[in-house]
Amino acid sequence: MTYTLTGSDGKPYSSPVPGTLGGHRRLRIYGRLDCPAALRALPRGRYVANRVFFADEQTAISAGYRPCAACLRGKYLAWKQRRSAPRK
């Protein structure tokens, strides 16, 4: 069996190993596979068309995705703070 994962360049590739994180292509969010927000959205259907998977967190970040506010709250708050910090 092969799995389609998203690489650090944002492009899909085949992998013999499943991803450890899921995400939403359009919203550019990544999170745990058991994320309560994603599990609520999946049955509604539209989320499925934009679902992506990542091998690890570094790959998701390199591809330009941010942490999920629901399942990765601490990482999301740190990301948000870094974004709002004044640049020198």
C-alpha cells in the first residue's frame, strides 16, 4: 500500500509509510490525525477534497502550513505570537 503525502515543497509524493499529521490545503493548517475540529469537519464532506498528510511537523512547516488552533493549541499560540511580533 502507498500513501500520498505532501512534501516540504507543497507537492504530493507517494510514501510506503502513512503520514503522522493531517492538514487542510486551502487553509494551510496542519494538526494531529485525531484533531477534534477535523473529525467534526470530515463528515460534512468539503474538508475531504482539501485534506493533505505530512510525514512530520517540520515538513508541514516547510510547506508553509501553520499549527491547528484546536489540537495544537500551544504551538498555535507560539506561531501567532511570532507573527504579531514587530520585525526589526
